[in-house]
Amino acid sequence: MTVDYDGVIVGGTLQGREAAAIAAREGARVALVEPPEAVDSLIQQELLVEVLAQAGQQVKEAHWRGMHSIPGESLDWGHLDTQVSRAATLAYPHLTLAGVAACGVDVVPKPGRFSPQPKLTFITADRPLRARGFVLCPGTQVTVPGIPGLATTPYWTVDSLSKWTAQPKSVVILGRSGKAIALAQSLALLGTRVTLISRGERLLPTEDEDISTFVESLLVAAGVELILGQRLNQVKYDGGFTIDRASGEPIQAAHLLLATAQQPALSGLNLEAMGIRPQPHALPVDDRLSTAHPRVFACGPVLGGYWAEATDSQDVPIALRNALYLPWRRLTVLNRVGWLATVPAFARIGMTASQARRWYGPDAQVVQLPFSEAIATHLGGDITGFCRWIVHRDGRLLGAQLCGPQAKELMTTVALIVQQNLPIPQIDRLSSLPHANSELLTGMVAAWQHQRWQPGTWRRNWAENWFNWRRSRPHY
């Protein structure tokens, strides 16, 4: 039996549109199935977090310069939705539905479900779609905790936050997702009284404890009240929110924002009929991004993990090409970048220091410099932050965590070093303009070399013996 398509992309995210565009560019006949307006909503969420973070950064810079700015005056709350929508029209012009369709993709803006019998098919309301391979790139949905009274209250979520017509005076944020952390700090910098509550003991559970503590201190310095390791007994609403907790006084606020961990929106796809068993917060895949069904692959936030919604898209071409060609490409999870839209931004890749020490023992070394080592941070008015590398004794970069001005841009270079397995000594060959934050990379190499050449090390002993012998020779 012939098939209609080389691949069918079950989308709902930007990753789905990107996969469809790549497939069409390479000459494949592909269909993109996605729920109406799902991607537009995700783009608005992403840009909303960015807009609020930039506004918070402006307020912080104004205070540093001694300007008498009114908190929140850099953001017109009455036109927040319009501002975000305008930015959304400018973002990803090549990944609009019209742009993807112009590339030759058959766009099907309707939901559907898998049917394994008699042949694997994805069925929509209009017609069945048969293909050699399928790629799952669905969106996510907020997880509503089972707190008594919460479900019946008018809580807000990130996708509805742009509907606020005025800056809230007080808000309680439930969760420790990347968006929860970024929004808590931004709103506090803009003058809102913010309380962030999480059942977890640490804000960043996947990072080293001292790094999590540092990010927590950024939020506290912005004015956020952090309540970690706390269970809630009940949520009440009577014109305002009252949150009863297991210990301590009740917390009151005008608004409640639910920003807990997201779960993949997989209901209705009939995956169980094909032997695919989704987990609550992720879809299990192997290193080839194949699901339990050999013809169905997955990429994007559906893969789960703490950084699932704030990472790069290197999984997209891997899943797509394994579905279209031969499934031999593999995803190296440790090479994936994650980031937080905090002020300053936090970015990470690879192993943490504790993970590296468990794997490599004393061969794993930590090199760290403050962002104040770069003159550009002094000129920009914000010296907060650090650059940490975890380096193997042989010179391989195992992981990195950056928190500081332009950390997101610096991480792009660091990620290339990790992904290309570039030895640390070769970083000296990279170009670096004066008075730029990239000077930190050169400083990190120098700090690593300083550790290697400490008195008492074999390199230092050998060099000293060499120079002693050389000086003792007759000079002509």
C-alpha cells in the first residue's frame, strides 16, 4: 500500500513547524497537523516573559544610575497584550502557517488521533493521513496541583497573564518552573509584592546547591518572598486569595498565578493503542528519539525534564531525519542548553560540578570567575554574576553555568566548545574584542591554566627543573 506522505508532524509547537519546514526544504512530502492557535499562544507566552524581564532590567539599571524612576513606569500595563501581540507578529516570520505552507507543507489545522489498524494512520476530522514516519511535537499544558479549593478559584496561568489591564499590587506564584522564577523576579522589580511558593526545597533542583542559592538570592534581592519546601492546605477566594499553609500564617494576595511544571498535551492522540505509554511529565524516548513504536519519534517540550521549555532545538532535526531516513542519529542530552530569563540571565549546559565529581572523581575540576572580571560589565552597570566551568583534567569542558549580563549570548560560544569537544587550550585561538563580555572566556582559560601550573604540580616541577638546568649551562 502506498502512503500519502513521507512524514506527518503532529505539532502544536514551534518545534513542529520547524520540523515541517526542514522536511519540505529537503524535498520530503510532509503534513503538519496542529491545533488552531496553539503555537500563537506559546509564542505570546515566550515573548511575555521576555518583555517583563526587559522591563525589570530597565528598572534595575535606572536604580543603579541613581535615576528616580517609578517602579513599572517603563511598561504600559494597559497595552501589555498589544505590545506582546505586536512582537509576536515580528517573531519567527519563516515559521508562520502561511510561511510553512509556502514551503510546500500540507497544513492541517485540526486535531486528530492515531489509528494502528489496519495500517498506522493519523486520522483527522476530514481524512486519514498515512506516512512512513511520524514526529510528535505537541505543546504542553499546566499541571493543576491537587490543593483543596484551588480548582474552583479564578487563578491565572502564564498564557492568560497578558490580559492583565493593570499592574497587580500583589500576586502569589505557585511553582518553580523557569517561567515561575523569571516572572516572580520581573514582577517584583516592577513593584508588585510577589510571593513564590514551591513544595521543593530548592529553586533549581537540577543544579548545584550553591548555584540554586545564588539564583534564590537574586529573587530575594528583587523583593520576592520565597517560601520553599512548603505544602499548602487550602486555597480560598473571596475577592482576593487566601492560601493556608501547613506551617506559618496564611498568605493573602490579589492574584494567584499557576506556573507549575508543564505536562505534554497528549490526551486524545490514542498513543496507548500503539503501545506508547506517556509518563505524567514526559514521553519516554531512546537516544534516537524513538518512542515505543518504531515509526513514531518525538521532539520538543514533550521530552520533559526541568529545562524542557527553555532549551535549544537540536532535537528537532534528529527526530525528523530519523523518521524520514534511517534512524541512526543520536541526541547527546548533556550537550543541551538551558536558560532562565532572570535579571541577570542564567544559562547552563552539560554536567554540574557534583555530577562531574560522581563520574570522574578528582579528574573533574571547577573553574569560576565573577562577571566583574570583564570591564564590559562595569561599563554596563551590572557586575552581578559568575562564570563556572567544569573541566576534565585532560582539558575537555564537561559543563558550564553562567549567570550575568549577556549570559545567553556567551553560552552560545560555550555550547559550541562543548558540542565540538574543543580542548580548553584551543580557546585561546578564539577571537575576542576588547571590553566585551567574551573576555571572560579568555579569563576562564587563564584561571584553568593557573590551576594546572600551581607549585607542586608535575608541570610546574618539570618547568622549574628545566629552567634551573638551563640557567646552570654556560652562556655564550
